[in-house]
Amino acid sequence: MFVISERIYQDMLLATEAQNPSDDLFKENIVLRPFIPIDVDMEFRGFVFQQNLTCLSQYNYLIYSQRLNQSKDNILEKITSFFHEIVKPKLNTYPSNDYVIDFALTKSDKLDDENINSMKVWVIELNPFMETTDGALFSWQHERHMLEGKSMDKTCFRITEKVRPGSWTMLPNSVRQWITNENHI
């Protein structure tokens, strides 16, 4: 299964090319955990520089989500609180103060509620704070000062605020087929 995943293949290729025997900072690991369904609009990419969550972006930025636009402030508050109260203390011994972290919001175990405040925050993975890590709605080349928190005093949060023309053609063929196939469930 791992060898047919383009994403895993690319990650492992990058890891082996960038491997430095004296540096265990971003050593690749395989972690197995229970599957948790994540709505495509509830995944986010955070940028941490010197242990500060400087920027947050919608992960799947090709899509427009009305729910995301209506709940932007609540989502930012929920994720930043989770980062400061849970993540940051647990990563205080992490070998780097700079990393990219992916978060997800899921419905509470007890409720089938769309309310952002009742959703649970998850950490999906940590990535290197490097240009090889996708910047989502931020540009490593043109906005590095923002990613490093040099131009603001609070977390900058970006989402797709309107439908992007041509975004359908940017989706992988397999995703377009899945979306248009009514028999996929």
C-alpha cells in the first residue's frame, strides 16, 4: 500500500535525499493510528517559528468553503488555544523551535454537531520549516518575514475567501472522478 501512494513515495524520496546521519531532526517514522474521518475543509497548516504559531492556512486551498468562511475567527481561536495549551508544552523538548504543523478539526465523539466550538483538534503531522514544505496560502519566497513572525504580533490566518476560477482543473483526475461518480459510496 505504501509503495503505490505518490505522497508517501515523494516524502520518502525527499527524506532519503536530505538524510544526514548526524542529524535526527526530521527522521522519518511510520505511525499507525485509528482512522478518523476529516472533512476536506477542516484541515489546516500552521507555521511555527521560535515556538510561536506565526501563520495558519487552509490546507486544501483549492476549495472554497462557506462553513470555513463563516467560522474563520472561531477556528483560529480554537487552533491557537490548542497549540498554546497542548502542543507547545509537549514539544518544548523537540530538537527544533521551527516547524510546520498540520491540524485537523473533527466532530466530537459524542456529537454529530457542525459547531466549531464542539469540534476536536488533532495534530496530523510535523514537517520541516523549509521551502520544500508546501506553504499553502503563504509564499516562502515572498512572505518569509510573515512565516517568521517578523511583521505581526498575532497569528495570521488565511483561507480561500471565494471560488477560484479553474480550480476544478487543478484537482487530480482521480479526485474529479470520485466527486462526479454518484456510486462512490
